[in-house]
Amino acid sequence: MLEELTLSRHFTQRYIERVGCPPTEDGVRQIVRGSVVVQRGKDYRLASGRLFNTLSIYWNPRLAMVITVDERRKRAVSVFGEKTLNDAKRLRMIV
């Protein structure tokens, strides 16, 4: 699966914004390979018959980074770096 992984426009924009440099497909593949699988993506069929899927979540503790991947489309969807993860922690503490 990883050999075919592509980067969505949203992923690329967020990576630049949150990590500080443009991503490469090979670089992202290496990050995902070295990550812990937090959640595997799953496919569901809704009552309407429509197919729905959840994203896989990969956490790389060394880089303090979380990457979400649509396994069905073989596409990296979003990235959260240390700053965004810390901002999310602060928000949870406030709420």
C-alpha cells in the first residue's frame, strides 16, 4: 500500500503550514513506515447502501507527528505536527 501512497492537496498545504517545508511522497512513506498505527481505516456500509470509510491514523513519536491516510484511495489526507498537537491539548484543557 505504501508504495502507491500519494499526497492530497490538503495534506501538502497542511504539511507546509505545520512542518515548515514541502513534503515528498518518499519522505511521507518513510514517516508512515516508522510510525505506530493508532487506528486502521475501516469500510462501512450505511443503511442507505452507500459505502463509508474511516481514515487510518499513524503516529510518529520521534517526529511528534500524526498523519491520517485514506487506505482505500491510497492517499495521505492530513498531518498534525507538534504545534497543532499542543494547541489541541490546550483546547481540551480549556473545555
